[in-house]
Amino acid sequence: MSISFAQKGVEMVPNESTWHRSLSRALGFEDRTYNVHNDGKFALCFSNYGLIGFYNPSLEYPANTQRYYIWQLGLMIGAKVDTSNNGINDPVPLVSDTYQDQGEANFNPLPGYHNQSLNPLIAVSNNPGTWPNMWPSDITIGNVGWPGMDQFDSEPIGSQESFWVMRDYDGNLFDTHNQTKTGVGCLEVICRGLQSNTTLTNRIIYFVYDVINRSDRTLLDCRVGLMMDPDHPAHLETEYSDDNAEYIPSLNMAMTYDYDNNYSSWPGVDLAYMGIMMLKTPTDSSGENIGVTSWKSFKYSDMPKSGNIGGSYYASRDEAQYSYMNPGVFSPSPQVKADVCYSMSSGDFNMAPGDTQQIVITIIVADSRD
């Protein structure tokens, strides 16, 4: 498997010596790795610290064509936390994220969930060679040796599943923009990817995230969202600057596509449509799904950032990210002919110590709007 990468306008990865100076062994770059979901009509690169895309084959559709459609997709999980230590309750918004164009992701994987070979990959159900020699003792394993979902007797239900666990604490995090970004600092996320290669589902992938508050305090006004930078296609020429993005309330779906269905390097090729849905959102105090409460579309140049690196309105990137997830904000739709990005989110809700909230998202690709 070959994985290549690039970044819009900046050098992406520091040299290895910088990684080792900046990170502890408990959770860190040493355990970060990737794999590709490829049991269907498309291939999708994903990481065990929550970043989706960015490394080609980002999202490649059809598979094996080198036609890529995601620059990057990541989680944002925010809450208000009192960090003052002055005896006065003065919470500020903090956000842990898994995308990295405006700074390094806050999460790192727990070790022990994939094979520690020379070139390790994230564990996937249809390749036992990627599994650890022994799964961590607190994980329930099914009859085939895979840690499937509890409601399915811990057996795999997809033709290809992935599994990893990540945290936003227990390690110093490398920040490519030197923002010393804190993040929430008490979150553990149990992550699964599910792909099923059937006629009805071979253009769909699901990701299930169980978010756990591992602290001894209640997290207030929590928000969970996706930060999406689609490119139709995701190549380094300027073609990504004429994309459309829209939110379809009746389908609970954000959809992106090329404005004129044309890329000069691929004459005659119909460019793909891509949809993302939050199928399951956090629940409120009565146990009801909150649903999608915000969809904010913007140009790539307006990715959430602090005033220190070009932002005009926010003291920190945490504050910017949290604001981008304000409930009730829905951008005009569609956003037309730009290097579009969007955030789609759900909130607000509280998380007591030990609470778990589950989020399920799906990515869908198609040849046409229909």
C-alpha cells in the first residue's frame, strides 16, 4: 500500500527528531499510524488519531483511479472548562480536534490496538495480520477474535471494520502553528469504521465514536462537530476553488460537488458527489437525540484560527472552533464556486464524569446528485 500526502501551502510534517522531542512515549506519534478502508467502490485513508483523508488515497472514487475528493475531515469536541484555578468558576471554551491544517490534532492513539510490526497499520477485521498479538484486557472479543460492537455480540457486522482508541490527554501534543492548544484534556474516544461491500452499501462508510468523559468534573455546554474540507477533486491544481456545498435538512445531509463538473486533467470524467450525515448525535437530559444544530460553510481561508495566526475575532483557536459550532447557525445554502469548507455540529449538552455519548457519521459518494 502506498500513501502519499501534501498540504495546501505549507510543509506538513516535522522531522522525526522534532516528534521525539515533543511527545511522551505513553501516547504519541510513535503509536500514530494509518490504514485504508477499501472493501467497496471507494478507498478511504484514515488515521488512529481521528484524521480522515489528507494522505492519498484520501477518499478515492472509484477505487484505484487516483481521483481524490477529501482534503481532510476531522472531529471537533468542545466544552466549557474552568482553567483559572483561582477559586472562581470562570469556564472558557476548549475544543479537542482531529484535523490539522491549522495546527496539530489534539488526540493521540492508545498503544496496544494494532500489530507492532516494522510498518504497522490500524487493525482491520479482514486482515488478522494488523491485529495486536493480544488485545487489551478491557476489550470484549468475539468468537473470530475481533472486538465487534456490544449489541452484535462483539462480532463484526461489516465486511471490513477498523478499531482504535484515542485520548486527548496523557501526552504532550505537537502543534505545527505553535498555539500551545490545550484541548478539553479528559476525553477518550472508542472509534470504529464499518464498510460493507454489498450492492446497496458499497459507496458508503460509517464511523462510530463513543466519547467518554474521563475526568472527575462535569463538562458543560458540550458540542460535537465535523470539520470538513472537501475538494472536487483533491489535487494541488486550482480545481478545488470552484466547489459547491449545501445542507439538505430533509436528509440531514451536507453535500459537496464541483460547480461545473469539469476538471481539465480528466476530460469527459463526471466528478463525484459526496454527502456526509450525522446519523446519531449526542442525547439531551431526556435521552433524545439532539440532532444537527448547526451547519456553517466558509472558504478555506476562513478555517477557525486565533488572531495570532491571522484570525481577527478570536483569542484562541479553541474559541474559534467552539463558536463555529454555535447552535442555530445555518449558513445560506448552497455555497457556490469556492474552496469551500464546512462544520456540521450538535449541541449543547452536559457530560458528567464517566458519561458516554455516541456519534455515528456516514460518508456517501455517488456519480450524480440523484
